[in-house]
Amino acid sequence: MATEAPVTSRTTPGLARFNALPEPAATAELHEACASSAWGSELLAQRPFTTADALYAASDAVMAELTADDLAEAMAGHPPIGRPKPGDPTSSREQAGMAGASAELKAEMLELNLAYQDKFGHVFLICATGRTGEQMRDAVRDRIGNSPEQEREIVRTELGKINRIRLARILEEESA
């Protein structure tokens, strides 16, 4: 899986904070990063992590083992590209590339999102961080021709990238 999170080989205050969280609070933070309960439960069971890299590696390993149902649960936590969850700074930040898109591009993304969802039964999922609206549009155009099996593995990879970015944000927090 591609590494999007910074390489960190030492324990940080944010990692120490995460390791020390009571189980309900840690569960809630992991659920904010990824809606798959299997992913969150597996990471929770592996605490404490000695380094951020160990956390990212564990996340990647768990992601590789998620079932189709687990992936569907994870995808259900993501809004369609171009329509971030109202009041959710995470989805707004991650989809910032669509914020300044033209009305035409937003309309095209809506059509492509609907066509994708009709074909695959779930939202188009891409690690949108740092991508422009045009790049996201081109990606959905390219991927809509995939088989369901190909697309499931691409989604798994994209979720892994998103999870690493979100875990890195959790580790930036030094105190609750």
C-alpha cells in the first residue's frame, strides 16, 4: 500500500495519548478514522503501539484482511465526492479539491458518482487529499470500467491511504 502518512520511528506525545486512551475513547477515534468495526477492533486489540510506523503497518495489515462486508461498512462512512458531510471538517478538508470546482464539473461528478454507485453498489471512493476536482473526475471515469473485483481491491488501497492520513491526524493530537 502507498504510504501517505509521515514516517515516524519514535513514540510521539500523540501516540502515547492514543495508547493511553480508555477503550471507548480509542474506539471512537478509530471509528472516526474508518467506519469498519473490524478494522477498529483489530487495531484496538494491538495497542499499545511502540511507534507511529507500527500503527500504520498494523492498519495496512488489517486493511488487507478485511472482508467484502467489512469494506462495505468502511465505505458507508464516506460521503460521495463533491458532497462532503455537512458540518464535518474531515470530509470537507479531504475533498477540498472539489470546493472551487465549476458548476459544470460538480454536475459531472454527480452524474459519474451516480453511475458508479449504480454499477458497484457503493460510493466512489478515492483518497481525495491533495487531488483536484479534475483529477477525481478523471479517476472515476477510468475506474467505472473496472470489474467489481478490481474495484474492490482499488477501494481497499484507497481506504488504506485515507486511514493512514487520518491516523496521522490522530497522532498529531497531544492531549484529549
